[in-house]
Amino acid sequence: MKPSLETRAMTLACVFISALANAQDPLDEKTRALIARAASLELKTKSVPPPGDPLEHHASGFAKVLCSAVFVTGLDPKFAAESIGYFTAPYEERAKLKWRVDRENKAVRVTLPNGVTRTAKFIGDLGCLTLPRGKETPFFEPPTVEPNLPDAATTRWPMGDVLPNKELPAQLDAALVAKAVDAAFEQKDGLTAAYVVTWKGRIIGERYRDGITMHTPLESWSMGKSLTATLMGILIKDGVYSLDQPAPIPEWQSTNDPRKQIRIADILHMSSGLRFRAPLDPDFDPADGYPDHRYVYTGCVNSFKWAANRPLQWAPNTVGRYRNSDPVATNYLIRLAVEKRGDDYHSFPQRALFDKLGMRDMVLETDPYGNFLLQGYEFGSARDWSRLGNLYLQDGVWDGERLLPMGFVDFVSTLAPAWVADSRPIYGGFFWINGTGRFPIPKDAYYMAGAGGQYTIIIPSHDLVVVRMGHYKGSSVGFEALRKSLALLMQAVPKGEVH
């Protein structure tokens, strides 16, 4: 018997509604499962968005981005306004703002339509910072932090700039290596700024766009998270901390505080469980308010205190989420430890790490309270990032000295349990892992990554470290160029012994 007209109409309506719902739901099945799993584990705490006007936060971020571009990297301000730093200053928001470079005072001033002006200022060796509204100086005295290293021009790589003869070893396909380097720059709109390839620690390919040199500090963004892991690794090697200990954040130490159970390993695994909204959350909705993830850059607050005072959303080590709460908390722990033992906090990275590796060009920026914002406000040259990548390729040993504890490189390059539980084999310990084959290189390769196309890729099977840095506007085209370059390098460089 044929269905009645009414039944057929109802069926068609259901089909239409289902199709419409699917059209309005861009989430795939895996993402829905990811969200559902997290929801089933969620604790009964509230999400309260950061205070303030989002456009003012964008202005704060834009002022800092321009300040660093002009006074740290040395870029033309018009090029910078068009091409870099979209993360804390979205490109579409910039049209609502007016900006001015104040070269006399080494500052950038960004004005909103309501007349409010946000200022970022260059403060010397610590680069630029955004100041609270109406302030012209930060809440700390900016120190002088200079490398304690010999003249790079007369010192051999990697401690200096002097390279051996340019002829490559016979086991490498020199023509293909050159082709790989060219591929990274092939598309001009990819805006690749710097590219350095090392094999067994030796530079075998290197190129820069016009106006950029081997010493230019470039925006590095979240590659700073891997730098944060390294600084924590040094403290672990020194016996100050251990991976399995509960993190001694002062705000978490009351008897009944569930955050007291968060281990340092959980934080490095991006699975602390802190409630901290971020754009990479699978259920992120901009309508819910300005994200904490950006607020620790742009809010001009004590970023360490802000992160430390967020409640738990999940029990530690159950759900993996890419959130700035965790690197900010790690940097809080670093400051606590360095100052507790009587060392100078602001010179600690240079003395404990950069001087050891020959790194002269890193610029680490802070909030107005002097807290390093190494979740992404740091600048470095491609060669300096290559040095750091090679420290990991060499299992944390440099020139015969162990800088990172035994097993630490394995820790950061091994999949984090909470991310595995979420069926996402892509994250380790403040390092990304090529577990889904995002790059045409072995799946056990791991890498530092920053917004806008910043990468330091460690490929142990081929003794390679590849650094690609570029300007934000070209990131999508630059990413495809990098993939093409890496595919060529896999043909050019033989597989070696697995370390």
C-alpha cells in the first residue's frame, strides 16, 4: 500500500530538516565524538570569559605586533600591518583601527573608533610589550640581557657563523637539496622569510628573502612552547623539578583544591584540564566571548596569575587540548624556581641555554609584570631555532655536555596519553608529532610549530633539522611549499641510524 499524502509530506519534511541540520553542522564525525567524550568527563565548573572589549584586546595585540615588527625585526610598518601577526590582531579587525609608529619613543599607538588608544613600547633586550591603558612604563625595570659569546663572524658553526666548505658529502644528492630549498620559496605569495636545513648538525641548505638575514629575529609564535619545555627540562636536569611531581603552583596548594593533583607532565602534555577557552578547541564559539588563550597576550594582566586562577574543566591527564594555560603555567613554575635559588629570571634563558648553544638573536617578550610570554611572544633567527632543534636531535647533549635530562627528548616526542585517548596522535610534550602524516616525512618526526607558518622540524631517521619561517599572510601557501620541499629532502638525504 502506498503511503498517504500526509505521511509522504512528513517524510519529506524530516529529510529536509535533516539535510538542513547537516548543512549547518560543519563538524565531522570525529570532531563530534571528540566533543562528546570531553562533555562526558566535564566537571561542574563555570566558564567566565575575560573582561573587557574584544576590539580593545585586538588593538592591544595589534600594537604589540607592529611594535615588534618595526623595532625587533626591522620590517616596514605598512608591510607588517598587512602581512604579519594575525593571531592576536585578526586581519579583518585591523580596518576598524588606526595606528601610528612613534619612532622617537619607540612605541606604536593604536586607536579605536571610540578614541581609546592602546600603546606598545620597545623596552630594549626584552623587545616590546603592550602597556595597560594610560600607562607609559611597565611594572618592572627592564634589564639588559646580552649573549656571553665570542664574535660570531670568527667562530665556527654551530657556535658561530663560519661554515666549512660548501661541498656536500657524497651520500647526499646536492642537486635535490638545492631544489628542496628553492621549493620553499617557489611561491612568492607564500612569504617564506627564512629556510635552514641541517644534516647531522651541518648546514646543507639555507636561504632568506630580501631584507632578512641569518641574524634577523622573526616572529616565532608557538615555537616558544617548545622553548618553554626546554627551559623546564634544564630545571629537571638540575634536580629542581621532576615530571611526575604535582606542580607546585602556589594558587593550587590548599588542601581540597583539585588542581593540586596536576603533575608537571600533565601540563607539558597540554592536558592539565584547566578551563581556558582557546580557538583550537573543537567546540570553540567566538560568540561565547574573548578567549583566555589570547587574553594572556593582550589583556595586560599578570598572565601567570590569570592562568593559575582558572578552575578545572576536566580531571588532569584525561582530555588533551591546545591551550595557552599550560605553557603559561610552566613559565610560572620556571620563574618560581629560578628566583627561589637566587638567580636572575630574565637572564636565565640566555645563560642556561642560549649561551650554551651559540644563540645570539633570541628576543623573549613579557607581560607588563615582567613574566615571559613564551607561549608565543618570542622572536628568533632561523639559525637559532636550528640550533635548538639540533639539541633535540642530539638527545639533549651539546658539545659533550648534557643539557636536558636522560629520557626528556623521548618524553617530548612521545604521544601524550590524553591526546591518544582522544584519538589524536599529534601531540607530545609541547612538541607536535607527525602521527597523522601531516608532513611527507616519517610519522615519528616531531616539531615545534608557531602560528603563521613557523616550523622547526626534527627528523631523527634522516639526521635532519628543517627550519621554515615566514610571514603570517602567506602561511597557507607557505605550508604547501614546505610540504613540497620536505618531500624532496626525503629523496635527497639517505635514511640513517635511528637515534
